[in-house]
Amino acid sequence: MPVLESISRPEVVLQGISASQGIAYGQIFVYLQSDLEVPEYRVDEAAWAAERARFEQALVATRRQVQKIMTEVEKNLGEEEARIFDAHLLVLEDQALITETLREFEKTRANIETCFNKVAGRYIAAFEEIDDEYLRERGGDIRDVAQRVLANLLGHTGQRLIQLADKRVVVANDISPSDAAGLDRSSALAIVTDSGSKTSHAVIVARSMKIPAVVGLRDLTTRVQAGDSILVDGYEGAVILNPSESTLFRYGRIQREKRTREQKLLEANRLPAVTLDGVPIVLRANVEKAEEAELVKEYNADGVGLFRTEFLYLGAGEAPTEEDQYASYRALAEALAPRSVTIRTLDLGGDKPIASQSHLFPKENNPFLGYRAIRFCLDHLVLFKEQLRAILRASAHGRVQLMYPMISGSEEMRRANAVLEECRAELSAAGVAFDPDMPVGSMIEVPSAAMSADLLARECDFFSVGTNDLIQYLMAIDRVNDRIAHLYEPTHPAVLRTLRHIVVEAHRARIKVSVCGEMAGDPNYTALLIGLGVDELSMTPPLIPAARYVVRNLKLTDAKQLAQTALAMESPSAIHDLCARFAEERMRA
């Protein structure tokens, strides 16, 4: 890492969100994305047909552009990364979006750019209100495609990041997926953005390119100029402006240590996840698409602990048919057999509406506590039964498990299972094959479910703890609210005691407990969760190597002692530090 000869400006350290690991140092290239200005005017009747044709031509042109990007990404990065842009093609083929645009044109007779911009804006706004970070970021895909369609309608070309010359750290207000795909790996040293999240497709592309990335810096683009010096720490989410010589020297050493550790983790990831005293720990993967089966295999996961089915609904704009769902679930089950696949039923409603069916979702003051998930499904039995039948049918082709989200207690679980029984009877009567012994479990993410775990366990084959929502609800903290997000503490005594209670009651009923929230993927908490008695951990596939390494370098007896010590402590920060030290000692082994 180069060292500056002189420092004329003070060093400034800023904290963002780690999005793609790595360390980079260099000069800044400021890239400011802005929405296109769309002129509004009325279209004369004589030009109505031409206006519709112009819209169709813009869609066709955009489709060609996206397909060209996909081809380049597949050639340079691989097939899996190219599939990111499947979502873009789905937007362009979304009949609801197209039909609503034409309906807006029929109603207002405003130019087609204005109509499309208004309709696309409604879709984007619906996604931005979603609580789930991954799904919220899919609004970025719609925005990216919409800007391309508008650019084609307006005849704009615009500046793209593909024009980046020399080696630079890209500092932007945001980066679209197609811009990220156009980055030259030899020129882009790192990516830093004001907005965005670690689940955005732009960040996924950056990870595939092994480009360090930090997001969520808020106003960095207004504080820097092209040519300023910057150091990006993609491991810790730190950004350092005008780094000093001592800082550069320190990070040079850190970079060498990190590379050595990463290689060590990847080598160990080929080995079984077994503790030093011979106890096997199940490590599964969280996925959103059937195509991610290869990623599950690549990271040697024991199967899928959470398949989020919302992507099938939100990505398509309209609800998929039973056959569409069956094909997706079956593909994943077959690809991973004999490893198990746990499919979570639809977690839509309230903060996750299907834009084209917004009439199903009433406007709510607090959608996170509102009409969503199992509450929505039990009110829309046609849609719910289509999904349940699709999952049951897929169970004939592999080891499938089913679980319901946001269950509040045993009564709700019995209601959901009664609907499942109806679906079993319907398939049996039709002579359709399914696994009659398919395990059925409940997500534990509502405090009432956690507190009545003994009652709920009687209705379940397993529990899966969604720590993201459970912590949010336990502590009355909106984790996406910048003002109070710092109060979101996984090591709060209330959280640990609740987790321990869930495990005790589950094991008393002889059922297993999995954790599939963000806690499961943090190596600082691996030993703590195992020590609390959690049977399985499920996480984003790239996080598995670190968890596996910790597992292979601890004794279950030591993990249990760590958990007992943590349960006796009062300070969340002190508990976190205790767990972090324990993890670091194992990572150094």
C-alpha cells in the first residue's frame, strides 16, 4: 500500500456499513446519479398511436441493453452474477406495469414519459416501504430499469461509470446495478455510497468483482472532491479521508492479515462443522431464488434453512401461479437433495405489498405490526392454498420443510395447519404425490410466540428464530430508523433470556431450534448461540466459512460456559465484547 509523502489536510474517519470486504486506497472519483428530468405535455389525438408505439420501442431497446449487460456480466463474472439482471427483464415484461402506464395515458393523454414515470414511481415507493432490507433494495432494480426506459424515450445517453479512467475509488450518492456491472475492475479500486445497503444488487456485483464497498455514508459526496485521498475498509465499514502515514502503514498490515485469514477460512470450509469435542453443528443457507442452489453447494451448506418466497411475488409484480411456485420449489429441492430445504410461506402484506395488487393491502399507520405474513394469508385462502399445494407437491422431489412467518401463538398455528390439511386432502383426492411426513414449523419472531413456546411446540416439528424481527419487537426499536438503530442490541439480556427460553421449551418438546436471522451469520455470536442450545444456524452463504471455522475451533463445553456467563451479565456492550473476544481467539487458532 503506497505511503503519502506529505499530509496537508487532517485525517477524518467516517463510519458506514460494510458491504463488500477488502481494503483499498487511492484518489476519489465522484459520481452523482440523478433522476432524469421528464417534461410533461399533452399529446394530440392524431399522435396517440405513435405515442404507444414509442413506448413499445423504448421497452424493446431497454430489453436489448439489459440483455447486452447480462452477456457481458456472464462473460466477465459468471452465470450466477448475470442472473441478477433477470429481475430487470421481469420489470420490462411486467404486464401490470405496462398496462397501468397505458391506462394512465388513456386517462390523462399526457406524454408517455410522464405516464410511465408516475406508474414506476408508485412501484418504487411500495418497495421502499418494505421492512426487509433485501426486498426493499429490489426497488433499486425498478428504478434502474425505469431510468433506462426514460432515457430511451427522451433520447438521452448520459454519463456511465464505464467511462471511469485510471485507478479510482468511486464515491457516489448511489450506484445502479447496471452501472456496477459496467465497472472496470482494473480501474475501480472501491465503491463508497451515500445510500444503499449491503443487500443491493450493485453491492452483490461489487462482491463478485471482489471490489471493496462501504455504503450508507449519507452525505459523503457533498464533503469530498475529485482527487481527494481516501482509504476504504470494507471489513469494518470505515472510510478514512486524507489517511496519515501511520494509518496507511497500519492498514497495510491489516490487509495482509485479512488475506491470510480469508484463505484459511476457505480451506477449512471444505471440512465438517464439528466442534473439538465431537459435536456436529448444522450450518444452512438463506436464499431467495432456486438458482442459488449452486451457491449453497459452493459454500458447503447443509441445505437451506430459509427460502424467502416473497421474491417470487415481488419480483414478478403479480402473484405467481401455483405451477410457477411448484417449478421453483421443486428445482431447489431437486438440486439440493438429499440436503433439506426449509420454505417459508409468504411474508407479504402491510410493508410488503404487491404493487399491482395494492387493493389487497390497506394503508396502515404501523405496517410492521399490521396486516402481513400469516395474518394476510389466513385472510386470502385461495392465494395461501396455492402456495401450500405447491410446497407439498415439491416435497415429493426432495427433503422439504415448511414454516409459517409471524406466528403469534398456538391458535394461529392450528389455523394454518388446518388449511394445510385441506391442501393435503385435495392433493390426495387428485392422486398427486407429496411427502405426508413433511416437517412443519413456526418462525419465532413475535414475543408472544416466544413466551408461549411451550404451547406452540405442541403444534410444531421445529422452531426457526427470526432474530431480526424478534429483537426489533422485544426492544420496540425500528432497526431501519437511523435515529434509534444504535439501540438495536442482539446481546441485550432480554434477547438472550428469550432465546434461552425458546430453546429450553423446544427441547422439552423434543423439537429442534434453528436461528435464521442476522445473529446466525455473525461469527461473534456463533459460540453464544451454540452455547444457548441452538441446534442449527442458517445464514447468507458467504458467511458460512467464518461460522464453520469458529465451530471447528471450540468445545461445546466452552460455548455453554460462555452462554452461562453472558446470561449472568447486565450490559449488552460487555456481553458483545465477551463474545467478540471468544470468537477472535478461535479465529486465530
